[in-house]
Amino acid sequence: MRIRVPASIANIGPGFDCMAMAIDLWLEVEATESTHPSWDFEGEGADYLAAHDNPFTRLKMTGRVRSEIPLGVGLGSSAAARLAASALSSPWDVKSHVIDAGADEGHLDNVAASASGGIRIVSELIDEKLPNPGWGLALFIAHQPLPTEKARSVLPDSVPIATASFNAARTALLVRAIVSKRPSLLGEALRDRLHQPHRLHLYPWTAEVIRVAEATGAYGAAICGAGPSVFAFCAPSQAARVAKAMESSFPERGHALVTQITDKGMFRTL
């Protein structure tokens, strides 16, 4: 059996825990049933996965995992792995795999985007796909991972009404920008007060990376998920230039990568 699952970016600026998008970086797994687990790992995070417990080593299968998804830097690597493991261990049913992997992951945003592709609005009872606006996607991939648990631990238990209102307005504006394909709205639509300001001390250099992306011509930029990577929406023809400018701002902290939103979610071949 062969499973392919895309990476994902959650939050997309103000859409904290309720928006995510699948991107064109992939985790690929080939496996057959066995009497005991035996796995080979290639690509991103291979050494770490080989040395630590992970969703695959719990399966009685012989297989190979090859990943293009950088580990622990805000691109949904754990969601992709948990989805693939669920798909290998039970009958094919994308909805049940989302529920299974979402319970293991602790939230549904990355999981839903990787499972079904595209840009999604997600909650316990909602999973709606937005149209792909076709924008370019420049990434600044952080060299050092940051545990999601640590990034969540710095968030406040409650927020002022003004903060909630600010984010509600920007999330609505972001949806408007995507649906109407109006990139001119993104500079304001990607602003956030719920999570990024509280996490900035964990990766203070990201503020300059975002500023450089926008100064170089990006429509708007924000943290990837819980961080510390950064994404920037831009014209497809400008994506490489924006990514390179982000890398040049802090080369010791990360490197450039250009990709795109993918409408294709997890799929399998027998």
C-alpha cells in the first residue's frame, strides 16, 4: 500500500485553530503487513524518526517513509504522519482518519487540510473548503524546531473583547480576500492578536522576516502554524525573490523554499 499526504499550514494569520491550507510538500509511505514493525526513514527528519517512537513504529508493518516536510517547524509534519498511520491501520475512510488523527493530534486544522487538500475552515462541526486563489507561496523554513506544546503554553487563557473582535474582523477579511481573489486585502487580513504577539519572544527574528517579505513585494506574511517558520503570499512570479529575501534577512535562522497551495489531499494506491 502507498499513502501520500501533503504538508499543511494552520492559522493562516488570524484564523487561529480554525483555518489551514494544504501545501505542495509531501509525506510518502509504502508498507506491507508484517509480524513486527520494521521501518526505513528517508528525507526530512529521517534520523529523528528512526531514533524515536512515532506513529509508524507502532504498526506491525514493513515499510519506507520518505518526507519532504520539515519536522517541527509549523508545516504539519505530525498531522501528516498521524493521518498516514491511521490510513495504514484501518479501512480507507478519510473522515474516520481525520477523526482518528485529530484526536491524536489534539486539534483538527492541520489534519483536515492534509486529509482533503485546499484552504479549509475547520472546527468540530465544520470543514468547508475555500477556492484556491492561485497565489504564490514563499516560505522561510526555520532551521530549529519548536514543540507545539511550548508554543501553546505561552498563550493566555482568556483574551479581551477588543482582541477577539480584531481577529474576527481579520479572519472574515481573509476569507473575503481568498474567495474574491483580492490580494490587496492580505496586508491587513493576515494581522493577528490572538497568538503571534504572545509567541514573538520565542522567535523574535520572525518579525523582521515578515517585514522583509512585505517590503520585497509579498501580499502579506505570517507565522506558519505555531512557528517558527514564516509564509508569504505573493504573485507566483515573485515567490522565489520573496523567499530569497526572507532567507537573506536571517540566513542563520532558516532557508528559502517556494511551493504552492495544493487542492489534492491524502490519497492511496494499492
